Amino acid sequence: MPGLRNKGNTCYANAALQLLFHCPDFREALLSQSNTSISSTRNADSLQSVNEQKPFGELHKTLLELFYMLSSGKAEVARDPSAVLTLSRPPHFVHGEPQDSAEYLNHLLDCLHEEELKAAASTSSDFRPSSSIVRRLFGGTLSRRTICAACQHVSSAELEDFICLFLPMDSDHSVGADSSRDRDPDLASLVRAHFSRPEQVTDAGDCEVCGNKGSGTRERRLSIRHLSPNVLICLNLFTYDHATQTCHKIMQRVRINEQLSVQIARNPTIVGNHKLADEEDVANEFVLFQLRGMIIHHGLSLGCGHYTCVTRVGPRWVSFDDGTSKFTSLDAVQREQFATPYLLLYSRAF
């Protein structure tokens, strides 16, 4: 299985690109732009087909070319991602310096989304942003509701689309010599805690219905309203210390679930002209997702570390470390010291 060459501290991009390539839904959707399946990419005419069609735009074209190279040729020869990096590197990323892999992946997906929208606008007047490959395959919609703690009146609500779900860490669980994996939180518990723990809203004013006053009378609650077939979950490993102006890594072990059941609130409510629902009126559904791959951060800090990608290839797990690859297991990955799952890809289990 071919890796990607490190072009000077570009492990952050290599890990992200491998994760996308090994997401079957995304890979096949991208390859379908040139009417080519993954099984036919060994044809010598495939790359020429991409050059002739130029699907959507230059970034799509170069990413397609890279995917063709990853799916054909000698496995022991690392591929060169330079063309994709040139078009997808965020403007504030300094060439040759360590960067954030999750930030890069989100920027790459945003660029692909915008490029497809621009191409669609020139050919169709009724193309919807939600129809892009990125929006169809990744992310979902969150609901943020402000609720009176006394009478449960919903005073405001917002729907927010997302590509990647950022999940807070519990820094009370640190990695130490005496840490027990049995006591470590798992990803499922972090997800449940994030969506079940209300945020107290201060200076929110009196409740419009019951007139309840005082601090702590309003709560802001978060719920998931929609999830795409693939979900990216980023663990907030890095915190910024304003006093020292330095970034620190939370050294916490999190057990990664191979299967993840996520609660989705299906029914909406009404605030103003927008339909919402009171908590008791919301019909909840649990959707099962399967772990597809993850980006691992190795090291003690954001500025001094390394990224690799572990993905499922057929029935086995493979670790991609820039230009090299090897078979591994989830247990081996989670036993490695200072190696922390950072960004996880889950695909819907059908």
C-alpha cells in the first residue's frame, strides 16, 4: 500500500489525504467525476482522462490524479502530494513548519466544497450547497437551543451545519505510569457527555413565559439533528495558555470505540417562524457508525510532534507513516506511548 512523500514537515497533510483516500464513499464519489471506478484505475488511460475532463476545478483534478496514483503502480514507491498541497495549503500555514492536521483537512474539504459550488453555479441555477460531494458525505447539522430551566420554554434556537465535530476532552484523566485503560473514558462517553451537559447562560434576562429571574435560569443545550453517512470527530487535544502564550497537549487516553451509537433528535421545534420542539416532543433515534480510520498525533505538543494515519483496508488495519505503511491493530495503536487518536472517521453501518 503506497504512502506519501514528506515534503518538509507535511505529515499533517499526508495523514489527512490518506484518511480521505481510504473513505470509500468519498473516493468513489471523486472518481465518479471521470466515470471511472477504483477497479479500473490501473488503466493507463485513466490519468489522461482526468487531464481531459478537468472535473469541477483544479483542486479536484489534482486530488483525482493523486488518488489514481495511490490506487495503481508499485506499492513500495511513495507518491508525491506536492500538487495537492500547493492548492490546498491554508494561506497562514508557513511552508516547512509543523501544522495542525485537523485544520488542514477541514480547509481542504471547504476548498473542495467551494470549488464544486463555483463550477455548479456556472452550469445550473438550482444547485443547492447541500448537494456538493463534501456536504452530502460528511458532517451534519447541530441544534443550539436556549431554554428556561424553570418552565422549559425555548427562547431561541439555531441550526448550524458542520463538517467536523469538535469534542472537548476531560483533562482530569491524564496519562501516567499508573493509568489504567479500564478507567480511561471511551469516545462514546465523551460524545454523550458533550450533548447531555447543558451550558449555563448568564445575563440572559427574564423568561418570556414564566418571568423567572436570576443567573442560571437559562440553559443552552446542544443536540444533533442530522448526520451524513460519514462523520469526522476531532478530539480537542490542544489548549492555548494565554498567560504563557503557549499551546499544550492534553495527555489523556481515550478508548476508541469500533462501533459508535449516536443519538439524533429527528423532530424540529418552533421559535418565531422556525419550527423547533420542546424536549419532550423530540423523537430521538440512535444511528450506528463504524470506525473507518483515524489520524494519530505522536508527541507532547502541537509544534513538536508527528502525524500518522491508521485506516481500515479490507478486513485489516494499516498504519501509514508518510512514505511507509504496515499492518497494525487498534489495540497496538492505543498502547503506543504519546500516540493519541486526534481525528476520527466513522462511517454509517448499514
